Amino acid sequence: MISSDVIRGYNDTLILYMLLDGESYGYEISKNIRQLTQEKYIMKETTLYSVFTRLEKNGYIESFFQDESLGKRRTYYRITPLGLAYYKEKCEEWKVTQEVVNQFIREW
């Protein structure tokens, strides 16, 4: 399991990645992150929705309501062009971060 402290700076990147191929809603995004990481990272609900709030405030995602077949209304999210540019920046930042941290990793 990955500590939330380690990955905190990349929660935005994870959420944006999950929206690259289309719109989605909170529970589905959380479930897909958990599955993609093989349960090594489980994003808490409070973290998930604070990331949504921050991303939307910064113009990186948009939210909208959509009714489900059972009548329940869900909030869906989609990435914006600004969000795609931010995602690409974070990917480049990650490459540099890996290079730096790898200098301090010793194989045992």
C-alpha cells in the first residue's frame, strides 16, 4: 500500500488521467484507480472530492449532472483543454522527480 503522503502531489494527475478517455463520476474514478493500482493506492473519498474541487476551481475539469436510469442524479466530470495541458506538465514534472529520487535509491 502506498502512503498518501508519498502520492499526495500527484492526486491531480491520477484524476486527470482517469478523465483522458471521457467523462466519469467520483465512485467510478475511485474504483478504477483502486483497480489500476491493484489496491496499492486507495484514494479516500474526502481526498477525491477535494481534488475535484481544486481541479474545477482552477479550470482543469468541468462538472455536470446526469440522471441515472434509477433516477439518481450523479455529478460527472470531464477534463478541459487547460486540464490536458496541466496533465502534460505534471507528467513532465514526474519524469524529473523520478530522476532526482532515483539518485537516492539503493538496491539491496
